Amino acid sequence: MIKKQLTLFAILLLSLVVRGQESYFKSDSIAFADTKWSRSIVSEGIILKKAHFSNGELFNSNQYISIVEISPEADAKIEIFASPILKQTSSIASEAGAKIALNGSFFKFNNSYNTEDYNSVDYIRKSNKQLAPNTWPAKGRSMHQLGALAIFRGELFILKADALREWEKYIQAEEVITSGPILRVNGVDEKLAKASFYTTRHPRTAVGKREDGTILMITADGRSAQAAGVSLIELQIIMKWLRANYAINLDGGGSTTLYIEGASDNGVVNHPTDNRKFDNKGERKVANAILVYTNINGQQ
């Protein structure tokens, strides 16, 4: 009888906690929706939205969120780009002639010229050719190998890894890069681990895709008084608010960078942190990026 009562009490307590979290996040969702987002047209069918939550109104903290929305009707092409030499995201984009760039997946910091693996710790495929393998942990997959971005016949897909050890090698797509953890699959939140990487606030980078095909490229700044950064749970919630049917986390921290050609003096529209200042000058050199080209059916 006592055991049964304890079980009922635990269920009731869990219910109260869940309801409390829902109420807490409901107020945040209102703040997220009601804030004054700055909006600018990047190209036809592509919009940049930015908001600075500077009064602690989002997740009880200051936040700076940048979002690029790419509609299915936009005259645009998305590419996974790997550089054998570590370079800033803005440099990768400007050298490639891309309109938009987002830092990509995880990599080594040795800054070597290594065409064997492009300084990547995650699988990369380009033009149907493997550029880098996954760097395997002792057991299972690393958290940054739990999903992938794949481009098949010009369309971007967000995929969840299955049980096969080398699952990414069997993806039917011309371009693939593994990353993770994956945040949402088919409109449902993925269960996230309790490890500190998931629960601690950092600058974050993510890509999402809505049911209608709209692509979302997101940065959440962090490591400053003006922007605390978000946990992966908070990032997952943001992707849900943005109606992402699928969403995946990319490399974050000092790598988090969003570039748009001509949008600022160096094209960077968020606040990378490697210079420890809340400005757009603190870019980190990275090994790969997600690039977007516009006017592909007209003049570049």
C-alpha cells in the first residue's frame, strides 16, 4: 500500500513539474513571438530576422537570435563546403561567391593542410566522394554524429542516424555532413541527454526545415552579458516555436557565425565570441560551412 502511494505521489510530482515547465516556456514563447524582430530581405524569398532580448525576458536571460528563412520558391542553392585549411566563415563565403554562410559541423583545431580528412571529426561527402570519415569514439556514436545534413538533387534534408555503424555512407545524396545532436524529427522533439554539453548555455548554430520546405538557419549568441547563449533544450524549444519539422544542432561555441554578403562591414550579422567582445569581429577559423548561393538561374 505504501509503495503504491509513493508511486502515485511520484507521478503527481512529475505532472506538476511538467506543467510548471510548460507554463514557464509558454511565457517565453509569448516573449519570443511578441518581440520586435528586425526584418530585411536578403534576396527574393529569403529573409533575415534578428532580435535582441535585452531585458532577461527569454529563458530568464538576455539573448540575441538571428534567423535566415529560405522559402522553397527562392532562387537559391545550398551547398556543403569543406576547406582543407581552417578559415573564417566569412572568408569561405566570400571566396566561394556565396550570398549566405553558416558555420558547419565539428572539426580539429590543428589548422593543418590535411586533404586526408579536411580537419573534420565528422563524415563529409562532396560530389558523391568521401572527403572525411567519422572519428569514432570507443562505443557508439559521438553526440555530433547522431544526424546529418544531406543534399539530394538540390534539396536539403535533415536525417537521424540509424543503428548501422557507418549509416552515413549509405545515404543516397550527393553531399552529406554528419552533425548533431538532432533536435526534431517529423515534428517531434528528440530526447536529449543530461550531459553538460546539452544543459549548459553556449552560443549555438542550427539548421531546421519546415513541413513546407522552408529552410531555417539559426544562430544564438552567447558568452556575454548581452547574450547568455542557450542550452540544447532551449535551442530545441526555439526550433519548435519556429515550426521546424526537422532540426539539427551544428558546431557552436566560438564557431557560431552567420554571414550575409553586404549585411555588415564584414558580412557577419551575429556576434562571434573569440575576441571576447559583443561585436561582429570575433570569428573563429573553421573547417566547413553551409553556403547559400542566390540568383542561380540568373546572374550570380
